[in-house]
Amino acid sequence: MRKVTKNNLITFGGTTALLAVLGVLMAMGKLNNMVSGLTVTIGIYIIASTSLNLTVGVLGELSLGHAGFMCIGAFSSATVSQMLMNVGGVPQWLVFTLAILFGAVCAAIMGVLIGIPVMRLRGDYLAIVTLGFGEIMKSLFNNIYLTQDVNGLHFGFTNPPQNIDAATKVEILRGPMGTSAPGLTNFWVVAAVLLVCLLILMMFIDSKSGRACMAVRDNYIAAQSVGINVTKFRLMAFTLSAAIAGVAGALYMHSLSNMLPKKFDYNLSILILVYVVLGGLGSLRGSIIATIILYALPELLRNINQEIVNARMLIYAIILIFLMLWKNAPFFINLREKIKAKFKKDKATDVTSGGAEA
């Protein structure tokens, strides 16, 4: 079995097993409401971090606008779900499915439109442009008003639309007051979507297009010299990453039900980037593990005692610094190699002694 296939099976199987265990515990009532809600949010952040790893880890480009794609997915999906719910007679599962798909498509379209000029840039220039894109998306939805009444849809920019029928008025987008959506996201939906997104990412990374992206990451000029269409494959990876971020945004919106545009700011992009970097660039398994640990840690520290609650963000920062050093500092890299070599040596000794006894 190929090494990549083996790693993918371990990652996918381990994630499936973890979700199954959590599902069983939840069904048996062993998890309280706080932990159950935490699992839903962590699952959404895992989808976001693994999608960003496609751009940052596999493609090798620093993107700081991932929150912008989540914002597009969130508000576009909320618009669709509210409109379909107002129509009436549409099953909730169909409303939710169409909302998620619409959020993914809108984010993917914006990924293409932004990616065409952006994917011709590299390094710090790309990071600055994507950062600006994320802030523009937040400001854009902060100024959009969309209202539905008996006469149809009414749009306003910076100011609410006028001449609305008050009896049938339904405010869909409310500018800085954000929007709302039916609370349809639950653990099982997040688990199913997470596994589908993980499978899509694994298939893409292990495909011809994914290997072309990694070739571009490793040596841009050499990839061009052997005939790889660099812009095409970079745009492909960027668009897929944006679409899955849109899915995460749609799930997030239908989990919290009420959302303000300011939630999708620069800090959210940095938070997701931290999960990717500390989990390991190009490692989907690392992104999953890092997201679980780093998101759950502050929440779990909150419930220990008051002294730790007061210092929980300091503890969180210390752990972040330690993980960064563990991944990158030469001393810890050498220490890991020594531990790995010793483990292999002990394992080989056990095999040899077992064969000798036989």
C-alpha cells in the first residue's frame, strides 16, 4: 500500500472513529450541553482549518482572507434558508442542504474572481491582498440590507430600503445588525459534512492536480519549466479551499442562528491559520488534532477553578509557544529524532529477541 494512501486511511479512519465515539456518548447522554456544543463548533473549525491547509500547506501560499470566504458562505446561506422558510412547505433538510450548497457555490465563485488576479502574486503580496479581501467582505455585509415583503425583495446599501409593506416585511440582511438563520446545525450534520470535506481534500491532494500544486510549492520555476500550468492549478486549489470555507461558514451561521459581520474579522483568519501552522503545513491530520486541542483547551480551562480561569489565556499562550518550539526549534527537532530512533531500535531489538527465542 502506498504511504500516502495509508496515511489517508489512518486519518479518515481515526476521524470517523472519534466522531462515532462522540456520537455514541452523546446518544447515551454522557456528554453535557457544554461539551456537546463544543463538539459542533470544533467540527466546523476543523472544516475551516483543513480547507486553509490546502492553500497554505499544499499550495505553499499564505492566505489571510479565509474568514472572508466563511463570511460569504454564512450570509449567502442564511439568505437562502430564510427565503425558503418564508415560502413554506419546503422540508427543513432540503432547506439546509440547499443553503449549504449555495454558500459553497458563492464562496467558490468569489474564490475564482479573487483568485484570477491574486494567484499571479506570491509571498507577502498575496497575503496582503487576501487580508484586504477579508476585510472588504466584512465591511460589505456590514452595509447590505435585504428585505422581503409581499412585493418581493428590496435591496439597500448603507441604508435600509424604503416603502416596505410592514405587515409582510421580513428582514433578511440587516447591515451591522447581521442576519439570522434557523438553528439546523447539529453534531450529526457537522460530522457528515466534515467527513465528506475531508474525503474531497484527500482525493484532490492525492490526484494529479494535487501533486502539481505540491510541485509548484516545492519549486515554482522548475514546475513552470516542465510545462505545468502554474496559474491554473493554483487557482484550482484556491477555489476548492474557498468553497469548503463557505461550507464551514454556512454551518457556523446555522449553528449560532444570529450572526454579526464583525465576527468574520482578521482575528478569525489568524486563529484558523494558527491551527494550520501548529498542526503542520500540508498535514490534514495535524490540522484536525491542533484544532481540537487549541480550541477546546481555553473552554476546558474555564471550568477548572477561578485562578486558572483568570490565567487561562496566559496558559493558552504558553502552550502555543511550546508547540511552536516543539515543531520548529532545532533542539526539539533533534530530541524528536532521538526518541524516534530509540523507539525503532527497541522495536527491532524486540523482534530480534523474539525470533531468537523461537
